[in-house]
Amino acid sequence: MKRFLTLFAAVTLLFGLAACKGGPASQSDGSRPQSQAQVQPEEEASPIRFLGKRDDVAAGAQGVYYLGVSAPNTVYYYDETSGQSVPLCARPECPHTDDSCTAWAPGLLYLLLDEQNDSQPLYLYSSTEDPSGEQYPTVRLYRMSANGADRTLCMEYQNGLVDLQMAASDDFVYFLSSEVDPATQSSVKCLYQASLSDGKLEKLQQYDQPTILLGAYDQKLVLEHNNDSYLSAVADVFELDVSTGQETQLFHYEASGEMSDDYNPAPHSVAFSHGQYLYILEPSGERTAQLSRRDLRFGEEEMVAESVSYYGSQVAEDGCFLDGKLLLTCSEKIADGMSGSTFAIDLTNGSCQEVTLHDGYGVPYEVAGETEQHFIIPLGESLRTAKVTGPTGVEETSSYYATDFYLLKKADYYASADNRTPLQ
């Protein structure tokens, strides 16, 4: 949500920094090998869960974690029951200004919550610039309990630009990063597995085309190769079994565009990953589509909704899974700006409800997360000034633009009633 690098700047940084830059053990104790009956079965690996994309907020069932408005290096927690916000620190006397505080970290911070895990651990992502400017920023990932206790540094990385999306099991964290291949000096996407116990990084795959992480289930990651061009939209969705390295194609779409004043791709199917399911939305008529669901574990398919309305030349621009629904965001350009809506599709009964909340430019409200009662709405930016710790460890005064977040009751959201309150 922070506007620090444009796409061009990021690519320039990637290439600019690149320019600067045994056999199995034998049994030796003399003991007899165990019989087959004595061999203990291997413990089943914990499932991989999609964490979504890192952001300034992370919402759980009972409250919201967020970065302080005037203290961007401090994590706060908003409790939905009490309506109170407090730093995520158990020490009343703590100033929340250095590493002795569990709620504080240096650099640019982002949050991810493993809400599918019963213990709901929180991940704190910290990126600090290299003082010399000759190396990539150092990324540190901390893991802590829901109350901020037991914080541990579980990963360090400084070899590229880390993507927004991440996934995690009880033992590993998974992420993609943009790097420069030293052999070819070309941009590549690398998929990493980081051990939560010792921080060891293992490169699982390297791709020579744009790739994003869409989801995860069991021991599999769901990814997408995106090869859009000025005149076409092309994507391949596939899954990777991290235990075997096997990749399986799941979905392909390809659509040509039409040139007018703007590029308008023809309506085409689009896929969304959610747990063990792949949801596929495809055109079924003029400004209507149908939503089906494929069980990736068992291969079964079923129809979810037969007639879903949408706006725009594409079937959908964005979608997220919240409150038992697919929130499908669509918009189209009109004479005096943009027109758009969000369609909330119930994943149980297939009913579809239109939500007409939008900003001053006609763009539908984005939903960044949910609690039991509220949706979290990022809307607009404001200029803020805060004391931050610079790359040399010296405290500095920094001015920056940051996204403003609001709480909106779910009932009001579905009724398109804009009764939001600031999260602060």
C-alpha cells in the first residue's frame, strides 16, 4: 500500500544492483538395523497455507493488527470487542522504539497473519535499505504469537526483490523473488522455501517468465505464469508439489485485445485459487458469467453460480474470498470517468449481491481483510510525518504517504451504506 517504487524504478533497481554485484551417511554405531516392524512412520508434513499479500494491516477474527499512524515502525492491535487499540507489547513501561520491544522493527514494515492456523501466528516483514546503496534491501521476517509473545527471526534474504504474496506451513515459509540470473543477466523469478527453525533458504524453482503465487493447499503451491502483452492476455495456472517438484497444469486462458482509445481485452475466463479449490469464472452471455469450482485434491467439479453479473470488458478485475463469499470487483470506463461495482457471490448457495460503494473516481472499494463484524477498507492516502530509524541505525524524521484504513460493518457493506470509521 506504500508508494515507494514505481514498476520502472523497481526494474531499474533490479538490474542496477545486479551490475554491482556428499554421499549418504553410513551406520557406524555397530547397532543392528531396525526391522521393518520397528521403523516408525514419517510424521506427515503440515499443510501449506496461503498468507495472502503483505500489507499495512492484517485482520483476524477478533481484531486487526496495523502499523501506527504516527509510529510506522510499531505494530498496534485493535480489539473488536473493546474498541481499543494498543501496541502489541506486554511491557507497560516500554517506549516501543528499539529491538527490545516485540511490537517494533526497523525499516519498512508489513504484516501477514496465518489466520488458517489455530494459533494464528503473526508475521512481521521488515525491509531495510543498504546504507551504501550497492546491495538489495535486507528482508527480515519475524514470527510471533497472536499476542506478540515468542517473537523469533525466521528468515533473512538479500538477493532480490521479494513479491507481495507468501505462504507458510508449520515448518516453512514460501515466497517468490525477482532476481537477475548471473549467467544470462536476465530477469528471473525464483521460488524459495525458508525453514522456520533455522532460517535456511532453499531455491525450489527458477522461472524465466512473470510468475505470481495464487494460493496453497496440502503440500502444493498454486502459481500463475502471466504473459500479457499490449494486444493479448495470456496466463497459465499450475500447481507445484514442493515435496516432489512435480508441476501440474490447471488452467489456461488467452484473449486478444481491441485497439481504440484504450486497450480493451475481450471477455475471457479467469481463475481464483482458494484452499484446495480453483474457482473459474467464464463468460456465459452479454455482461454475465458463470462460476464453477474444481476440487484440486479429488478432481470433482461443480457449478456455484450460473448467472453472475459483471461490468467492464473483462469478466473480472479482482477477486478475494471473505465472509464465505467471492467478492468480485469489476469496473469499466465511461465518458466522465469510471463506473464499477463489487459482486458478492455466496459460495454455498450461489446467490449474488451487488455492492455499489466506490471512491471519488468511481473505483469500487477494495476489501483488505475481515473480522467477525467488520471489513477493512483501504481508501485514499495521507501525508504523514514520523520518527523512523534509518539504514544506519540513526533516528530520522521522515515524511511519507501511507494508505488510510477504515472499519465498515459487513451489514453496511452489503447494503452499500458508507458508514465507515477510521482505524487508528
